Amino acid sequence: MKVEELLITEAPQNVNLLNGKLGGENVRESIKKLRDLRGIFEDENTRDLMDEDTVVYKVRVHASVESGVEGGLLFGTTYLMPGKVGNEYFLTQGHFHKIGNRAEYYWGIEGDGVLVLMNRNRVCKTEKVQKGSLHYIPANTAHRVVNTGNTILSFGACWPSDAGYDYEEIKQNGFSVRVVEIDGAPAVVSML
Ligand code: PA5
Ligand code: MN
């Protein structure tokens, strides 16, 4: 048997398992502020009166391949701030994938929230997001996360690099449920 001397290198990327922080190569960050979320909350008048520079969420992605490339995977962490617009909790914009039949995994890292899933018939389902929760988002299912706690909600995501984002459908029609605070506790209300 011939023993080859292999060079064992450090992994080029890393993820902090406690807070989801991504390190190493090709980490990209995007930030969504209240100004970017016009028309997304139910109470647009209240959003309009708030400081437009308020950060609602940040997304950091390990972009080992470019978005749009077929056959790759992207891996990211979203940090969703605590807060409300009127009685509606801060949320991610939410989207279907541009290529509708692409699925995704989300998992909870820290904080407390709700994942809202909606199929093409506008039927919604909600799942609690918390440390260690794992969420399979099937194809043709719009997805949005809502922070129902008082601390940052962070969650991980892994999705096909060609999935893309269809934000338009949600901008036009929204989700058929919203997550709001009623008597100090989160409640899911129907918009139908
Ligand atoms: O790929 C995903 O679904 C996530 O990384 C989201 O893009 C992220 O949580 C931000 O949400 P949205 O893209 O709906 O603004
Ligand atoms: Mn997605």
C-alpha cells in the first residue's frame, strides 16, 4: 500500500453553530430597511411615519456559486430584528421562487418567530421557529418569517442556486394570513 502525503486544508468557509454567523470566503450581506418594505405591512400609514432607516433584517450568504447558476446550493443566515409596524411584527418580505419547483430548508438558530408558508391556492400554514427547529419549504410555496419575540430572530437557509426570487406576487397579493400582536401575544389572522 502506497501512503500518499495529502495536504489537509482548513475548510474555506465556516458557520458558528451558536449564532449562525458565517465566516470565510464569499460571504455577501444585504440589508432590508423599513424604506425597502413599502406596501409589505398591513398598516402602510404607520410604516410611513416610522424612521425609514430602521433595519428590519440582514441576510448573509455563502455564495460559493452565483445566484442563477443551475446545480449549485446557496447557504445563508437571516437576522430579523424585533419590532412592529402597528400591531404587526417585523417580517421578511417573503417570496415564491422564480423557478417555482425549487424547495428550501430553513432552521431556527436563536430567538422566537413564525414561518408562514402559502401554496399557490393561497392556503397558509404556520410553523414555530425557535432554536433547533427545522422547516422544509416545499416547491411552489411562498415563505416568510415573522419575529414574534423581543430579541433578534436568526435562522439559517439552504436553497438551490437557480431558485431565484419572485417578490412581485407577494407585493401584489400578500399572504392570506398576517401575524399580529393581540392582547400582548402573537396571533395569526386571516386576510381573506
Ligand atoms: O433564500 C431565502 O429564502 C432566504 O435566505 C431569504 O431570502 C431571506 O430570509 C430574506 O427573505 P426575503 O428574500 O423574502 O426578503
Ligand atoms: Mn427562498
